[in-house]
Amino acid sequence: MCAGSALRQHYGQEHRQQYRQEYRRCLERELRRGRPGPCSDPAFGQRLRQRLRREPALLGALQEDGPGLLARGLRGRPDPVPALRGLACAFRLLELAAANLYLCPWRREFRTVQTFSGAYVHLLRPALPEADLLRSFGQLGYKQCDQHCLTISRLPPAPELVAAACGFFACQLECEILAELVQQLQPCRLRPEELLEARQVAKDTDACLEMLQQLGTQHQVDADCSDDVDLYLETPASPEDTRGEDADPPVLQRDPGGPWDVPGRPWDRCGDGECRQELLPSAGHPELDSSSSRLFLEQELGRAEDSPLTVPQEAPVLPCYQLHSCLRPGALPSYCCSTCQQLHAAACAAGQACRSRHRGQELCGEQQQRLWLQRTVVDMLLADTTGPGL
């Protein structure tokens, strides 16, 4: 047995059932209060976070493929910050799917996931490889019946659903811990694989940070002594150098003027707003019957004050944007019209008219385009779920 497996087995035997039982009690307590959904107990979240900080092997005990999911989600990402943000959001959706099946297994709408829906296309698929998504949903009993949907083939026993939900919750916390390490390492930038390796080798986050700082110093010395350019360490000379890459600000706050420009709102705000939405049909498929079975990842916006990821209690009201009909599913917008509150593709005639008559902004770079697209998908999901049909 390898060292990693032995550690996971040790922590699994000692702590796994303890945390899963406590997680189950959190779910059932919130259900009795009329607020079904994923874990929102800040005290439990803080205890588990602190344990993960001290004992990284606990992640593999709670979610066996957790370290692998993180590694594959971060693979090929020069900057881990936006990837960690997307992974945390994806794990939140998976946790919510598992919690819904555990708390309300009789609800037919939870038995189908539409893989062309806005949340699946714009939140899940960019964060994790498709094979990992299918395996993760398969852990919840879903099976791919065609290229457009997953359906429950066999509902797992309740303890397995609780275990899966708790494991995805632990993955979210691990994303936050890694993001803290990245922030403390700035301005040094390391490869994601170096970050993950140090996290697994070191005994706790303090030792991990020290190891990464030494590694960053060695990289800097090597760079100073070499004429070769290290793409991970060199600072781009201009914004054009990072266009089309996963570029993101060095701190975990939104850019001023960006789609989530709300004072004090941190990167993990998606845990309270974006990630608790329904997996609904996207705007590119209006012909589908909206009453068909689908996985409703229900809103819990009223629970923000109970969540450990919560920030301001009173956030400014943001305008609600829409995707113009010119944008096909998966396409990135190039222009945001503040007057019409719509996103347009580059070749859209209506978008050209908005440029000349209305106020708006060009969306430069893939990162800014994806942020605006993600924010608008959330706006549309919110508008759908507050409509008269639900």
C-alpha cells in the first residue's frame, strides 16, 4: 500500500464517520428549519477547515478522488486563482445535488441533469473535465442516457449520498485553503502541480507555505542566472500578453468595474449566489418544455447570513443582465450594453447599434468575457426561478 493510501485509510477510520455524521445533522437541522440544501453551518465548516489545514490527508478520506479532482481541475492553468474559484463553485453544485437527493429523494425534478443547461455549460464544464463530471454525478447514481442529460439509474443509499455531499464540501474548503496559500505567496507564482505536491507532502499549511516560499526563491535565483524565460514567473509587459489566458488579479477581490464589482465581496461569493442556482435549460434551447424533469439546484440566497463564506449583510442591488439571442451556448460575448443590459457577440448587428447609441463597454480578454458571461447566466437563472411558473 502506498503512503498516500495508508494515510487516507488512517484518517478515514479515525475521522471520516465523525465528520459525515456531523454533516448529516447539519443538513437535517436546516431541513427542519425549512431551509433544505447543502451545509451552511459556519461552526462545522470552520472545524473541518481547521482540520484540513493541519491534516491534508483528511480530504482523501472524505472524498477518495478529491486530490485527483483538484489536480485535474488545475492542470494546465498558469494562474491557479481563477481555476480554484471555478472549482469551488463546481464542488458547491455537486454538493447541492447530493444534498437534494438525500433530503428530497421523492422529487422527480432532482432525477435529471440537463447537460446543456447554463449552470452545467458555464459553471461545471469549465472547471472539471467531462470525465470527472460524469464520475462525480455517477457517484450520486446518475447515468448518461444521451448527450443532453443524465438521469438517476439507481438512487444510492442515504449514507452514500451524505458521504458524497460531505466529500464535495471538503473539496470546497480545500480550494479555499489553496487560495489562501496562493495569496500569501504573492508576488511569487508557482505551478499548480508544485502547489498541490507541497500541500500533500507538508504536514500542515504553515509547513506547506514555508516549502513553497523556498521553492519560489529557488525559481527566482534560477531565473536570474538564466537567459531562458519562465512563463510562470515572468510578469507580462502589457495586458495584451495575457489576453486569452486565465489571467486574474493577484488578490481574491473582484476587479473594479467588473461584473461583480460590489464593495467587500470576495471571490468565494459564488458559494452564496451563483452556485446555488438551478441547472436549468439555457437560453439557446427555448423550444424545450420547461416543465420537464431536471435537477433544480434551488436558491438559498436568504441563507447568506448563515454561511461561512458570507460577506456583507447588505449588498448593493446589481442590474440584471441577459444574453442576446446572437450568443449561442458556449460562445463568449464581446460587448456589454449597460443601457439594454444585454451581452452581444462581436458580429451582432444589434450589438453594433448599441455601440453607437447606448452606453456600454468592450469585453477585452477571455477572462473578462467569461466573468461577464458567468454573471449574466446567474442573473438569468435568478430571473427564471422567481418567475410565475415556479
